[in-house]
Amino acid sequence: MPGSAEPNWRLDDEAGPTGAGQPAARGSFAGTRSGRTRPPEERVATNVLIVGAGGAGLRAAIELTEQGVRVLCTAKRPSRDAHTVLAQGGINAALGTMDPEDSWQAHAADTLKEGYWLNEPDLVETLAREAPGGIEDLLRWGADFARDENGKVLQRFFGAHRHRRTCYTGDYTGREVHRTLLRRAQQLRVAFDDRLYVTRLLVHDGRVFGAYGFNMDTGCRVIVHADAVILAAGGHMRVYRRCSSRRDENNGDAMRLALAAGCRLRDMELVQFHPSGMVYPEEAAGQLVSEAVRGEGGILRNAKGERYMERYDPVRLELSTRDRVALANYTEIIEGRGTERAAVYLDVSHLGREEILRKLPQVYRNFIDLAMLDISRTPMEIAPTAHYSMGGVLVDGVEHQTDVEGLFAIGECAGGLHGANRLGGNSLIDCVVFGKIAGAAAAELVRKAEGQVRDHAAIRAAGDEIDDVLSRSGDEFPRSIQRAVRDTMNETCGVVRAETGLKDGLRRLEEIERREQEIQILPDIAGFEDLVYSFDLRSMIVSARATLACAIERRETRGAHNRSDYPALDPAYQVNLVYSSDGTIGRTDVARASAKVVELTLDEELQTAGRLVE
């Protein structure tokens, strides 16, 4: 409850022999190998379980707690350091502080155009309409957005926006948004467990009743009973070797959990490659170089010194859409006009050091720390990097409910909002707007709940899954197989795809699955990292397979999905592809947006001619 004491969410009378809140002995998982009984299972109860403590999960937790609903927010890494902190450039809302003619309808129109009409119009219009209120919430809770000397919130241009509507805090906007939400959640005394790894959602007769997992430090098994569950566990970009995610996040956990629970996935082939990721040093390859760099006047040049965006989009140049800029960078490199490191140059040296430090402090610091490069003097070397999952768990309606009763999916793990290419700056506001809406919907569901089934067979099956992994005694290790998945996706399902390569990717994935059966888990004094890596690997395989299969099925070029063997946009594929756990792929028609929004999208026709050079 708001302002109450620390929530008592453990079931003391069901905690087992170890006692309430007491972990099983370290290494207790090893006992399952020798035939001894399963270690004790700690039982926890809450009204709503949130899997993920990034921006979307925090906003949902805030809404639920303010409505008097008990929440447990779980995460695989410290809640203060969720993936949201890596978002740099900004957060969108049609505030009109810089361009008074901006409107929520214009914001929706830009989002639909950027998404190549594969977005769910209801989601797009709700996002655009509610975005100003989301910013107001953040400001009320102390968000430190850039302002002018009169205190007015500043807004910058982002690629493919017709107006300045992106609020920002230098180039660390995601960190500021996350810090603001976390501070508010802590004020409300939201319960967190950032060492609980969820391995399976618990479902009975089409309704979720909690989740099963283990403590990553002690190995203690944990059963969480809940009236509703909200998946906010991020996307699946870590299936690529060069990506903007860190190695222990965005492995597709939400996709695997949802499919196993009985949900479906939507448009998994639609992967956004950000135009600019670092290329060296190797350990930093793929780390994001914010779109704010181009928004503030950064210029792209190839190794010959040519400003090549004049060939790809002579009107918008570096402020073109993300898919076009990423493809332009890729084409320059693949056709031999890149640098020796297979990169292109992004130059901001003309802005001056003071302006760079004021507008782009994080990018400046990253290059100093990681590459020993002063970007105020020397151009950056960058290349496309896998950045965002535009597809994800299929949700029904604005409230983000899934196929399973009581289960919601929000943030990057949910499909439908972004279509074939996400509008820059929409990911953070997605978390804020739909985190609030899904939280309110979950609160209403909890208030109406009359009872909750606890299916012991489902709980046993979840425990058996972990036992099965621990019982293996092969000579493979999860981390090396993860690298094989990432290499496969980089080489067969990258910026430009073709059916031959995609089918080869599926074949290679079958071999990877065979290797996965031969893994060995070695819990030690450092914790249960091998077990974590094993389930991460399972998530990567599931999401990679769905991405490859759907990429084969979409035989056209649309948005970020570039098929060299099908280079034209095909009206027959203005549909959403729906992937089921048995591997089948269905199609659903896209609804039509409201008349005013459609009218605002007609000033520019979608063009693909000249985009695919190879």
C-alpha cells in the first residue's frame, strides 16, 4: 500500500524447511543429479508479479501501488541498472513547446508512416494522445529534462519527425527517465527482487497464476503466486553478435516465457538496426552511438570523404529514417567505400567541444573511455547495430493483455506499436504510457479476482525443467553456444536478408539445439551463472527461430526488413505475421487509423526504389 511498511509478500507458512525468506543451502541444486529429493521451494505471494524492472515495469509498478495493489518487481540485474538506462536520445510527446503546430495526430501519423502501416493504429493513437500526460508525470516526479532560460522544456528533432517533439536530458535521457521512475517506486516502497530468474510462467486452464524461478546467487527455487503477471523483460536483440544490448540482457526471455505459457508472437522478423554502433574496441562493438548525434548536426561520410546521404535521401540527409540510414551505412561498407574496420565516419567536430559536451556528453565520454578518441577533433567510426525488437508478444487491445488470461506484456517485449520501423524517441514513451495503462488494467483484474488456482502439476513441471538441465553431463558450455547463435543471426538475418541465407540460419540453429542438449552446468561458489546462461540460451534459440521463420515468410522489403531477393514493397504483405509455439505462421489484417491521422500521412508516399543497392 502507498506509504505503508515493507510489503510482507512471503508465504511464511509455505516456505518449506528452510523457513520464510531463508535460501536453500548453496549448491543444493547439485543434489538433483544424484537422485535426492528436490531442494525446498520458497513460496511468495503478491497481487501482481512484474517480470522486469526497466522503464515499463517500473511505470506499471507505480500505477499498481498507487492504486493500493501489492506488487513484486523481479529482475536479472540490479534494478538501478536496467536496460532503459542505455537509451540516449530522447522521449517523444507533442508538447508544442518548440513547434506550436505539433499535435498528437501528427505524432501518430509520423509513427504510422515510419512503421510502414504495420502498426496497430489503436496503440499508436493512444500513445500519441497520452504522451504529454506521461511527460507531465515524469516532470511531477522530478525528471530533469533540458529547459530554456525561462524554464520551458526543450525539444529536439529526431529522424523522420516533422516537428521538434523529443524531450531530452543531454544524451542520457533513458538514465534520467529510469532514475525518476525508480525513485518514485522506492518512495512507494515497491518490493524488488533483482536476483530472481524466472524460468517459467505458471498457467492453469488458460489463466496465469504466478511464476517459477531460482535465486541466481543461492540456487534456491522460488514459486511466486500472483493474481496477474506483467511481462516487461525487454526484447531479443542479444541474439545478434553486434548489438546495442549488454551480454546479460535482451536474450528473448519474454518471448520464450510467453510462447511456453500459450501466447503467440507478432512480427518477429521486424528487427531495427540502429544506423550507428561503435566498431572498436571489440568488447564495445555494437554499443550505441545515439541518434542525437545526427539530430544535433552530425555528418556521415565514407572513406572517400563523400557525404553519401545525398544519394540515399537528398532532402532529409542524416535526419532520414533509421531504416534508410542503416541501409545506406551498410551499403557503403559492403560496396567497399567503408573504412579498414568495415565502418563509416560520423563527424561532429564542426560543432565544437563545448557544444558536444553540453548536448552529447555520454557519447563523448564513451569514445574517450573505450576507444581513446576525442570526437571533438576526430570523426567516429560507426556501423549498423541490432538495436530494437519491433515485434514481440501478441497483445490484444490498448491494455496489452495477451492470449493468456491475467498475463500482460509491455515495453519492448510487446509487439504492435512500432510496425516495420520504430520512430526514434518512441521507446521510452511507450514504457511510460503503456506501463501506466497495463498497470491500471491489472489492478482492475485483481480487484475482480474471486480466487486463484494453484496447479501443483504446473509447478512440478516447472521444477522438472530445471532438474532436466542440471542432470545433463555433456561437454558443452552455454556461453560458447550463445556465441554460435549470435554469429548465425549476424551472418544470415542481418540488415539485408535473402531466403537462401535465412534457411541456412534455421539449419544452423538445428545444430545449435543439438549442442544445447550436451551442456554441463557447474554451480560454484560464485553462484549459478551457468544455469542462468543455459536458460538465456534457450530464450535466444526460441526467439532466433521465430525471427528467421517470419523473415522467410515476409517476401518483400518493408521498413527495416530488407530482402535482396524481394526488393519491392508488396501490398499483399501489409499484414501482421503471427507465430505460434508449434512453428506455424498466420496472417492478420491491419486495422485502419482515424481519418485525421490518415490525412496527415498522405503528404509523402512510401518509397523503396533505390533503397536496395545490391
